[in-house]
Amino acid sequence: MKLEDHINVTEAAHKGLNSYYRVALADLDAALSFLKQERARIGTITGKDARDHLEVLYHFALSGELHTVIVDLPSDAPDVPTITTQFEAAALYERELIGLLGINVIGIPDSRPLELPPKYDDPTPPLRRI
Amino acid sequence: MTVAGVNERGFAKLKVPIGPSHPALEEPARFLFEVEGEKVVDVDYEIGFNHRSIERLCQERPFSKIVYLVERICGICSHAHPLNHVERVEDIADIKVPERAKYIRTIYAELERIHSHMLWAGIAGEEIGYHTLFMYTWREREKVLDLFEMLSGNRVMHGCNTIGGVKWNISEEQARSAQSALSYLDTTADKIAKAVLKDGSIAERGKGIGGLSKEDAIRLGAVGPNARASGVPEDTRVMCKYAAYGDFDLEPQIANDGDVVAQALVRLAELKQSIHLTKDLFAALPEGPIKVEYDEIPPGRSVGRVEAPRGELIHYVETNGSRFFERIKIRAPTLANIPSYVPKFLGCQVADIPIIAASIDPCFSCTDRVTIIKGGKRTVVSGRDLKTGRI
């Protein structure tokens, strides 16, 4: 299955069992809807500080393949919509994004940081580069 | 314990915290149960009491040290983590690993599954008061640890994986000893299965306890034996055919209902399956080198899965051409299995909480700081130290 045949992607790469697609934030919902229709399962979500911007990588398992959808976010306004409306299992992974990278997940039902202690008061999230 | 309200029959609803210290098992997680009498009506959970910032540390260390670091994520899956990590790096650098190394990696992975499932059977027995089962399985599990010691020199941290292959070869004499030990373990697995599955009191104690429907398992993203106990036929070894798994025919072991008995059925079937597979691996061990050299790791990314004893383990690795990784992300199987606790606990009796908590074979591991002991002096590293690299 190749996502670029069905959805607008700005960049696509395939290697072995892995596929990577960079999509605009506006096209994320369409990409997720297509993967949901294909009965993909959310494997995990990786957040990354790419120095001049942030990246969120959604890893979906589809049988033996892994399809990764990548969206870029500005470092100063990292807002991304929750995907729990389509993939309920993503809730804990989105809470990781909030705590460890300071990404605002809009619409998430439970936004408590997952791993950090309640008294963690450093203004910079642990996985942001300084 | 606090009073949360009164139900329609005038009985108090109580909130009962369990954990974070030793909530049924020796790992930190906190559960907050709301109970009416003895019945659980709501549950919330909290993890992160042992978060060690390993992903951050992986970006702060040269890549040659990361294989050792990821090996220390888990004391039981101490082969699954480095196996996934080196496979990701080898995928990025297009390193062709020798067949013998793939087989040796698979042997370690299956021995790890054998001792982990035996450990689970013991803990599950302990949680329902069947101490004899605990004593028996843990005594027999020592045989697997002895095998590890014979093969690698270590019982827990094997240091087997390296980028490009493995570090420890297997001699013919070791293979013969291992076959003999595995034959013994095959008999042991039959005895454990008989002790668990033919015992009327275990069937009564575990049937219908902590159930999870197939629909809920899929909806909540459950993985590994926890999902397979609910009838989800997903096994990464079968689907991804990493290491040497492509050379063998494996069937995912599944059961129905997801309750404690189903969890036992799946793990005991996998215990037998892994023993037979390991014997086949030793018998078919190809000749040849165990490691290839590589020049450098180019920029790139790779994400992949291996079947750890507790389920699907995901590693994402991104390189940038330098000595340091750009990003390493690890999704341990227990994180995917935690949401399935909610339907498992709802409606259960308070006395069933420990066995349900232990039934998914959880392994909580995450923290906010790390203690370094250097020259006898202890220093606690803060989040700021980690970010600035002052360690």
C-alpha cells in the first residue's frame, strides 16, 4: 500500500517494510482517515526537535509494514490536533508528546503529562534541544 | 482511602489507591480504584515513577555506547531492546548481517521468551496464593539463566548484539549442552502446563477474571500475548520475519476472552513453541562468520518492531552522519498494554486486582532522573543536566 496514491504528500520514501510520508498539517486528517479505513493500528508517536522546527511522526502498523506519517510544526507554536478521535490507543503517546516535547495536542481528553513528576518545573521540556 | 460519594443504594463509593510501591508486583505504577463494596466501578492509572530519560541519554552519547545503554532498559528484555536497535542501525547503513549471527540473535531472543514466560507463570501463581507453582517455575527458570551464562558469560545482561552481528559465537559443545537442557525444559513446560491448566482451583480462580474482548483489544492497541489472549492473531515474529524467523514456520498462539486463564493458555503454548524453535535453531545453526565490519553510519531513519516476551517492541532510530544519534524513540510493549487495564478491572472484585494487574505481564519503566555512582560518590542528575550534557 502506498499512501501517496491516495493522499496529498509532500515527500514519500519506501524501504523494506517501512514507508515514510511527509504531509502538510491540513492533510493529516485525510491521511489518518485513509489509514483507519485500511485497518491500520497506531504503533506509537515520535516527537522530534529538529532544531529549527518540531516533527511529529505517527507510526502505523499495517500487517508486517510500518507506515510513518510526518508533520512539521513551528517550535514556538507547536499545535497539533489529537488523533484519539480516530485512534483511541494514541492517548498515552500524545500525553508523551505533551510532557517530553511541550507539543500542544488540541482536543485530547486527558492532557496530563505521562512520565514527568508533578514537581518537574523546568520551563523547557526534556526532549527539546537548548 | 477517601469517600467518593454514595451510590443509589446508600453505600459509600470509596477511592482506594494501590501503588506506586509494589502494586502486586515489584514495579512502580499507581492505580486509583473507585469501589462500591468489593466491586471496582472505576480505575485511573499513573506511571512514570521510574522514568530514566534514556531517550535523551541516547542523543547525548556516541552511538557505539548506545547498544549497551538500550540493553539496560529492561532486565528481562535485555536482548529484545539491543536486537531491535542494531537491526535499525543496520537497516540505515545497509549492513548485511551473516546468517550465523541472525540465528544466534534468534536463539537468545527465544531463550529470553522462555525464561520470561516461566517468570510470569511463577508470578501469576504467587498472586493467587499458589506458592508451589512460583517456587517450581522459578527454580526451573534458573536452567535458562544457566544457559545464558554458558553462552554469554552473563545471566541477565548478555552483551550479545553488536552492529554488524553478534559478539559471542556458539561452539559445538555448547550447542550439545543447550540441546540437552532444552529437552529437560520441554518436559518441565509440560509439567507447568499440567499444573496450571489441569488444576480445578486455578480454572475457577482465573476463568472470567480480567477479560478483554477482541474488539476492545484492537481498539485499545493491545499487543503481544495480551492481545493474542483476546484472539488477535498478531505476532511480530510472524509478520515481520526479522532475524532468522523467516526460515521457520510459526503460528501465532491465540486464545479467547483475554481473561487470566486465556493469558496462561497463550503463554504456556508459546513456552512450548519457543523451546521447540530454539532446539531447531541450534540444530540448523549455519556455519560462517558472526560479524561484519562497517565503515560509517550514514544519515537516515529506520523504524521497526521485534516481538519481546511482553509483545511488540518498537524502536525508531534516526542518524545524522555524526557520532551521535539524531533521535531514538522506544515504545515498550507495556505502554501499549496499559489502556487495556480499564476494561479488565471494571466490574472485578478487589481481591482480583493483583492477579489482573500481573496477568498482562507488565513492565513499568520510565523516570525523571538517574543516579550516577562514580568513585563511590553518588550524584543525582537533573533534567537540566541531561539537556545541557553536564554528565
